[in-house]
Amino acid sequence: MPRLTCPMQRQPLEPLLERLERADLRRRRRTIERLAAPGSRAELIVAGRRLVDFSSNDYLGLAAHPEPAAAMAECAARCGAGTGASHLISGHGAEHAALEEELAAYTGRERALLFSTGYMANLSVLGALADRGETVLLDRLSHASLIDGALLSGARLRRFAHADVAAAEHCLGVGPEPVTVLATDGVFSMDGDVAPLTALARLAQARNVWFVVDDAHGLGVVGPTGRGAVEMHGLSADAVPVLVGTLGKAFGSFGAFVAGSAALIELLVQKARPYVYTTALPQPIAAATRAALRVAQREPWRRERALALTARFRAAAASAGVPLAESSTPIQPIRCGGARAALEAQRALVEAGFWVVAIRAPTVPAGQERLRVTLSAAHHENQVDALVEALARIWAQVRPEACA
């Protein structure tokens, strides 16, 4: 993968972009027109083409649900579109306070604290709990926000082999700096597998270190009632004292939160720079999220449908010879062995009427580029079946020997 570091002296930037282009790693935005009308069934328009979206994190199909949209509109008419200041100045409103209380109740924690993004939430947590002269220990496939949070905290960053509890235990016992934080994703965003939370929680308790779980892709989807990977493992708030969640995935809105003890949240209010020095999330977004949270709890069929469609996709893909990773969640990666092969597969799927984005380095390790298929309650069975048929045709043509 080409290095992106700019030279010390000012140099033209075009050669850097050209190197990315030659390596098939240059990223391009696409202007998306989403179709929220009834019956659109997770469809969107890209460059004039109507496509079925199998790349969104809208697992419960709530992003276009009328109740959150109505709640947002009503709140905007009543409170305005913006907050005008940070939470600690004059930006903290009644909708924020109500949502934090509801998120604390939903996750079984004493308190919750809203953030504008999951990235900011993880920067805040690791910056507050780790410091220079200490170590943060992460799963090797943890989200970039956890990695950056560890680096910005000033602590030493160590990473253990993916989902390897024995490796994590080994890392806890070596190195001059004490480990103060052990952190992991709950559901890994690019692989779709679930972290071994029970064993990691037991390890963290035995070594008396903070255990942080970023369950951005698990909350609302997995677990007996959709409370995420922590609930899936039957873990208490004591076992997982720091829980990070996002609101723009299963809940179809925007923003993030940290849930934990009252003391933890108060510490974040005092020390978390991304919270203290950022304009508060607009209240209409908080109102929309509250509505989405109600719908998600009132309509458990959404979670059940997303998981049923996932099982349908996996069974059909296995029958068609399409290689899948081991994932029981709506995230279904298909490794393509290289950036060019992944891009070719993406382009072929567009021609077949599907939007499935190629994921390339550095988001995933070089050589592990993939298609990332995501299932949603908004999908229809015939869309899932048609996607598998298209994938089977493409895999017969686009370097199948490179895929695993």
C-alpha cells in the first residue's frame, strides 16, 4: 500500500494521488439519492441508476421510518435546527436529557452521555481513562477510532491477535507500562464476527483494568432483545463498565453515546475534550433517535427479520458457491484477495442492479480487500435471492481463485 505521509518540505500532492490511483486504492465519493417512499425497499439512485442498497448500516430499516422523521420535524419547528453552543454552555436541551436517560435505561447503566459521533465517543473514553506511562490494549481489528483514541491519549498502544484471548492475556503480562484499558469492538464492522466478550471481561476483571466495548454494530441487532453483543454474552454492567454505542446504524439516526456508572459519565463531562469543546448535537436529531428507540423496542420483528434474511443469504450463498466469512450478523464480508478484484466485483454488481461497496486498504489489511454485504429489515426476500444469483455469476468471471 502506498504511504500517504507528506514529505517535510512542501511538494506537489498530485503524485501522492496518482500512486493511490495506480494501486486501486483511491477513494471516490458518490452522490446518493435515497428513496424513502413506501415500497422502495432499501433502494437508492447512483449516477442515475436505481440500485438495491446492500451496503448501508441501517440494520432495522429505521432511517426512512416515518416516526423518527416526524419527531425530527416537530422538534425542529419547536426548538430550531441547531443548538448554538456546547453542552456545557447553553446547548444541552430537554431532548438531549431525555435521550440520555432512555439510553441508560435501554443499556442497563446508571447514566449515558451523548456524543456527535462514535469516533468522538471513543476518543473521549480512551483519553479519559488512559494517560502517559500507561498502556491501552486493543484487538488488532478494532475500529480506527479506538486506535486513534489510544494514540491520542498519550498511552502506549499494544494490540493482540484478533479475538485471541490467550494473546490478550500474554500482552497484559509484558511491557514496562501497566495496562489500564482493554478495549474491543463488540461486533467487528468489517468482518461481522462477535468478540469473545465473556473471556475478555473475565480477564479484565482479574487484572483490574477498564474493559471498554464499542458495540456500534451490535446494539439493536444481536442479543435476545437486541441489546447487543454484551447482552448476547449475558454480561452485566459490572463486567462491561464502559459501553459505547452509535445511533446512526441500527437506530437510523445520528450520533453516539457512552453508557456506564454515574462516576464514569461525570468524569467524561469534566475531561472529554471532544465533548467539552464541541457544539451539542441538534435536538431534532435527539428527538428522532428517541422515536427510533421506541420503534425498535415496540417492533422486535425488525431485528428478527434482519437476522432471518442474513441466514437466508448465507444459505443461498453456500449453495451457490459464493465464499463467505464466519459471521452470523448482518455484516457479510466476501474477501476478494486484492483491491482490483474487489473493484471489478463492485462494478459488476452495479451493472446487475446492486450497490455493494468494495472495502480496501487501509480500512482492511492489504490483500484482504472485500465486498461488504449488509442485510437490513428493509430488504425483501427476492432482493436477497437476486443478489446471491448475481454474486454467483460474478464469481464465475472475476478471479474466483483470489477469493476466500
